[in-house]
Amino acid sequence: MTDTPPNAATPNAPVPPAAPGTFVIATAGHVDHGKSTLVSSLTGMEPDRWAEERKRGLTIDLGFAWTSLPSGRELAFVDVPGHEKFLANMLAGLGPAPIACFVIAADKGWQAQSSDHRDAIAALGITHGLVVITRADLAPDTIDATEAEVRAHMRGTPLETAPIVTVSATTGEGLDELITVLDEVTDAAQAPDASARVRLWVDRAFTIRGAGTVVTGTLTAGRLRTGETVRLHGESIDRTVSVRGLQSRNSSTAEVVPQARVAVNLRDVPAEELHRGDALLTPDAWPIVDVLDVRRTMGQPLDAGVVELMAHIGTAAVPVRLRAFDAEHARLTLARPLPLQVGDRIVLRAPGSRNVFAGLLVLDVDPPELSRRGDGARRGRELAERPATGDILAEVARRGAVERSVLTRFGLPVPSRSVPETEALPDGVEAVDGWLVHAPGLAVWVEAAKTLVARELQARPMAAGVPVKALSEALRRVSPPLPEAQNADTRPLLTQIIARAGLETTDGMVRPPGHSADLGAAEAGVAELERRLAAAPFSAPEADDLRELGLGARELAVAERAGRLLRLGDGIVVSPRTPAQAMRILAGLDQPFTTSQARQALDTTRRTVIPLLEHLDGRGWTRRIDTAHREVVR
């Protein structure tokens, strides 16, 4: 693995042989405790990239190195600065890493930044790692005391029971044991999910002559492929880009799977538009949010009175405003939106401070608005009941219905559609095609649909039903409202509501099964017209005839929807059987035939025959040959 740019000339190079596992490990610990020296001893590579770093013997920014264990596992190290001035850089390196290597020197013992780095590990929720006591040759008599000191300071943190290894980079003492422990730690670490969506936090961006713009980062989930399109979201850019090339494990490759350090060559993106804290994302898979609700996992109470803070997420550092609900829960408003999900970890730092203020767990990336007095306290109580992985029932209940894909983007553990709903979904949640619906809300919509259709048909007995659109709009005015259709397909929901209400949809109208329009006073006129058309099917009534029968446009429309009449346009009304009767006569004519011949054969007027023939053309029963002739389609 390497953080040098991929070879743009060979974007489809073969994928290197798969190792038993590839893992990324970030160092942590006080400045000048031997982190970089340890990494160099393990890998044979110098992690410090800057001449100034090597000259001063002080790590300033992130360094990278890699090696292979005897088991075949690949290890990629992210070496972070330990000096208090560079805490932001340290958090950028530690933030995306799944495993931490905490370093403390035997000749120096626990120091101030040791506590800061320990707190950062705890705040980030890193549960896998090890402790390395370095410089054993300089203070051999302090090893036991240093180990006891480490155990005491680690008590109550994720690394409380982490293995401790003592080494000397100078003499080589303990390095073999360290390699064995690294194998054990990585073997116990959670296997990364190569099928997951990608969120690669950028830690470097630069330009290579002949290759173009390159970004580097730690790939912890998902996979990247040469030639694919990804979303690039950042401080000053948000668009899709093409992956021109990839490099990992010191090789150009067509695909990278987690865990890995990866360098991504991007097509047509100026490096000056990119910054640490930007992210490469699977398109349409992540919510980009600037308001979220959180729970404190460690550190200062959230209602301590500090409201302006710096949030460290992945490799990003963003100013935030905190609104505390109580000591444990709060709402964060970010200075710029980021791709976040439920379960993400955030480190809070006060401006100008070099210590961790608090660690946070993201509970909600689409929180409700708070506008009424007491909303904050109520929201705090709601969040206190919410599990760390999110609450599907609460999310669905708040909205009435929500698409599965939306909750998946939020990072909630939505059950697979292949799992039986009764086993997978919480009580009170039902699955409707791609939607999850709150059962009480669905019951409200069903009853509202019944009531609306019944009321409308009682008020308008001649109506064929209630338009689907009108029903949908009405259901968006009840509580809870039916979701808006502008960004989602709500048709499956509406179909389910109509069915459960015992209704049906015909020609865009919702009505009870078997419903027929009540013609009322117009019934006699329609019946008389039917009698006349049965006797003379091609003698369409004149407008005066229709008025005498009391049949206006509304009455004719209702009769047509009921299947009793057929309107051909321009006031021509015939029987629904008239087109078929005409076809039997026209088929007996010499083909092709003229309009005049058709009029004579049907014994009708030009006023009637022209729209009738056009109707037959439209149904594909006759075909127009030229301006004067038609023929029957055999």
C-alpha cells in the first residue's frame, strides 16, 4: 500500500493477490514518545513526509507506511503527530481508523497529551487496539510501573483491556512479540463490509504531473473501482467525478476493497478545490446534513454552557453551535453540511483548547424542528429512550410513512425485505412495497379515504367517483399527513390505502365496488335517447334534441362513464354499440372507400360520419390511405 499517486497510464492493472486481511492502524500518544520510530522499525519506511519533520524530529502532519505480517495480513499505518499544537491533525488521522496503536515511552511515562489522545480514542469509539511501551532500553526498571500507570489511565475506556507490549526500536527487543500481537488484534477486529456504501474521508489532495489530481484516505467500507463515478462532497465542491485510477499497497489496481489506504486519481478536478475533510461517496447513498441530534459518550456535560465548539468527524473539522437539551443530549448545527449517519462518532473541542471537550454519538441526522416552548426538553427525553443504533419505530411514527431507502441512507438497520415482516419490523410498523408505514397512521388514512369518498358521492350522486389526485391531496391535510409525492413515489401507499378502505380505482376515479352514477332526473332523457339510437344508430341527435331531453354536458359525461352513451366530439352522441355496427357495414364496401360512400352506406349525415370515421381510425379499425380514401383494417 502507498499514498503515492496511482499510475494513470495503467488504470486497469490486475488487482494484487488478496491477503488474509488488510487493516489500517493509527498511532496515538504524547509527542516524542517514539511513534514514528516504532512505525519505521516495523515497516522499514520513514512515515514523516516533510523535510521539516525529519530535521526537527517532530511529526507535524499525517505520515503513512505499510508492511506485511508473517500471516499474510497487510498493515497500513497512519502515523499522527503527538504535539498539542497539532491535535486537529492527530484527529484527522485517528478519525477514520478502525484500530489504534497507543504509544507511551518507558522513560517518560504518562503525560498530558497521553490523556488527550486516550480521550480522543474513547470519543471516536475505537474499540480495537493495543498499547506499546517504547524505549524499553532507556528505562528497563520502569516497565512494570509504566504498565500499571497505563492500566490505571485506561480504566473505563475502550482500550482498558488492550494488550500491552514492551519494545525497543534500538535493540529490537519485543518487536517479534509486537508482530504476534498485531496479528491477534487484527484477527479479532471486525471484518470490513466490501458491499457497503463508500465514504472515503480525504486527508490529502495534491497534483502529480501527468496524472492530475490525487486524493488519499482510509477506505473502511465499500469498494472503489477504476472508471466508476463517485460523488465528491466538500468544503467548496459538490459534484460527481470519475475515478481515473487507483493505487493501494504500492500497486496500481482496478479495484480497492477495505480496509486499505488508497490513493484516488480523479478526472477533471483541480486540486486547489479540494481540502482535508472532503469525502468521496457512493452517489445518492448518503444524507448531507448540517443539523443533527447527538448523545454524549464521554467528556464534559453538554449543558455546561459552551455553545461554540469545533467538531471533528472523519478527517473534517467544522465549527458547530450546540443547543443542549440536557447534560447528555443536544442538537448540533454545523457550519457546513457533511455526509453523516446514525452511529457516527464526533469529537468536540472548544475553540483554542487542546483538549477533548466531549465525545458524541449521532442519534438523528434528520431531526424535527423545535419551535414551541418546551420542545427542547421533550426532545431530550425522546432521545434518552433512543437506542444507539437508531429507532425505526420513532422515525416512521414521526413521518407516518417513510421510504426504506431513506432510513438506509440515514444509517438505520432497516431489515431486509427478504426477512418476514413479523420477525424483522418493530410492532406498529408495516411494510408497503418500498415504504415503512406507522400502523396507526395508516388506519387514519384508511378511515379518512372511506369518509371522503362517501361524503363526496353523497353530495354529488352523478359523480363517477373521487379523482385519485383529489383523494391524495385530501390525505395530505389530515394528521399525520400523507407524505408529499414530489421526491418520492407515493402511489404504492395510496393503492394500499384505497384497497384497505374497500374502494377501487377505475379510470382515475376512486369509488366503492359496483358504484354507478345516479342520473337522477336525467335518467328518463338518457333512456329515451338510448331507445332512439337503438332504432337508428347512425342518427346522432341535434343539440336541440338533447336540450329537450334535459341532457347537458354533465349528464352526458355521467352517462358515458356509466357506459350508456358514447361521445365522439363536436356534440355527436351515439350508442357505445354504434362503432361496431358501422364496421359491419363498411366491411361490405369495395375497398378503399370514400367518406361520401361511407355516409351513403350508413344512411347518415356528414356531421356524423366524419367524427365516426375518425373514431374508427383512432381505434385502428380503419386506416386512412389519402385525403379521400380509407380502408377497413383486416
